[in-house]
Amino acid sequence: MRIVVLAGGIGGARFLRGLQQAAPDADITVIGNTGDDIHLFGLKVCPDLDTVMYTLGGGINEEQGWGRTDETFHLKEELAAYGVGPEWFGLGDRDFATHIVRTQMLSAGYPLSAVTEALCDRWKPGVRLIPMSDDRVETHVAVTLPDSGERKVIHFQEYWVRLRASVAAEAVVPVGAEQAKPAPGVLEAIAEADVILFPPSNPVVSVGTILAVPGIREAIADAGVPVVGLSPIVGDAPVRGMADKVLAAVGVESTAAAVAEHYGSGLLDGWLVDTVDAAIVERVETAGIRCRAVPLMMSDLDAAARMAREALTLAEEVRGA
Ligand code: GDP
Ligand code: CA
């Protein structure tokens, strides 16, 4: 079975680990979000691709959900001693090596997709990890700064990590997405897929950014195979992080039903919500999306695997309908 998954960082990576347990023989292609990418200290950092790579490759800091195990921060401290920041973005010594290798290969002319493949040669994530695009896409957020009242457009990481989404996101723009082309292999993987899954990743700044690359949304809608998603919103709030802030920016309420409707029946065939949201199943089905309520908390690997099994079961139900 060929499965294509559109993934952001933590939610995507943890789900993928469950999917590997649930479908050990499946051929899994991950289309990774690169809208979170940022240049720091002259290096190209791809947080979501790395979270997937480290999580599936056994190098992730489990408690944090991002960054490396056994990490130290000497380099960052030395940079800070020179007054060189930003100090708000956590880059550890081990993690730095990944960004140095990536930047070196990009400077030598390799596209990001080839660089990602080379990095994965070390980590052996057990999936094919492809960035959504080799072209530069960077999500920016329009905000009004509370102290000065100044309206500013800032990089997504500055909004998410430095400001902790503490001010309203007035707009979320994947800068460069309109001109970006899907990376080699992306459209082919979608066309050859038996099932397409949206893990419980951020619907706006992870899955939404991937869908903003021209051609990807259309390819998924036209693939003619079941497309099933899992809600990152449980009990009207994100399980982790501040997804509600970016959902508000696109006019979507923070409920599992509203997120399903936001994707729409033109794209989604099936949607899993948590059992605490069982009351909204009918609303989602009325929108033309087959819906089931099952436990959606990835408290451990087995729980994530059960979620993946439920998603594949729902996909088979859709296929048989
Ligand atoms: P990011 O790039 O690291 O922010 O990660 P993703 O975009 O892949 O996923 C972030 C989303 O995952 C957040 O909106 C969370 O609500 C969601 N999430 C995290 N853990 C869980 C979980 O255990 N269950 C569900 N249903 N969603 C989760
Ligand atoms: Ca992310």
C-alpha cells in the first residue's frame, strides 16, 4: 500500500511513527512543510523537515518534541557572547551540524529535495521525506505590536517562538508559495498513492502551506483515492501549541468541525475527531465528509498507531462507499 502524508512538525512526526507501526509494510511518502524555514546565522534551518527526520530516525528530544537528544548549547552561548542572535530560537550544537550540512549542499547547487534525501541517508526515517517545494517559501504573519501599536509583518518563527503567538495573527501569508513548484516526486507520489492522509498537523501553517503550493491541492483532489484527516483540535482547543491563533487569522473557529469544513468535501473524504467531540460527527457528515469519533491523543506510540489504524479503516470505508 502506498500512503502519502502531508506533514508539519510534531503532530505530523508523532502520527507518522504510529503509522509505521500500524502499517509496517506500507510505502510511505511524506510531503513536508517548508513554510517554517528560516535563515539563521547564515544557515538554512528547516524545522518541520528536521522534526520528522529526527523523530522517525530516533534522534528527537522526546519531551520537547523538536531538536536533538543529549543536546548542548555551547555554540549558541558563544554566539550570544558576541552579541549575535536571535537568542529566542533554540539551536543546539548537534542540531547545528544538520543546518551546516544542508547549507553547504544548497550552496553547492543541490536542490532542497536532494539535500533532504542526503540528510535522511544518515537518519533512515523509513519513509521517503520530500519537501513540498525546492523553491523558497516562508510564512509571514501580520500583527499589531501591543506596545507601539505598529502594524508589522514578521516571520512565522518570530511570531510563534519569540512572541509565543501572544498577539492576534491578522493575516498569515505563505510568501513565495504562489510562484513555487512542487518538488520533484511530490505530484508523482500523490498520483500513485492508494491513500492520502492529513495527520493532526496545523491546518493553516503546516498542511495549509503545503496545499498553497500550486498543483498540490489539485493533485490530491483529483487523485481519486481516499483522503482522510485527523483533527489537531480536541475539545475546541489545539492539543499542543497555538493553532487557534492562526485559525482565527483565516476566519476558522477552533473546533474539529470547522477545520474539516475548512478543508472541505472537495478535498477531504474522511475526518477523525476525538471522542470528546463525538457530538459534532453529524455536522461534519452533513458537510459531505465521512466522520468518526475515536481517541485522538498521541500519549504514546501505541496510541498513535491506533489512530493510524482508524484512519486507514476509515479510508477503506470511503473506498468501499
Ligand atoms: P508543528 O509544525 O511542530 O507545529 O507541528 P504540526 O503542524 O505537525 O502539528 C501541530 C498540531 O499537532 C497542533 O495543532 C496540535 O494541536 C496537534 N497535536 C499535537 N499532539 C497531538 C495529539 O496527541 N493529538 C492530536 N489530535 N493533535 C495533536
Ligand atoms: Ca511547524
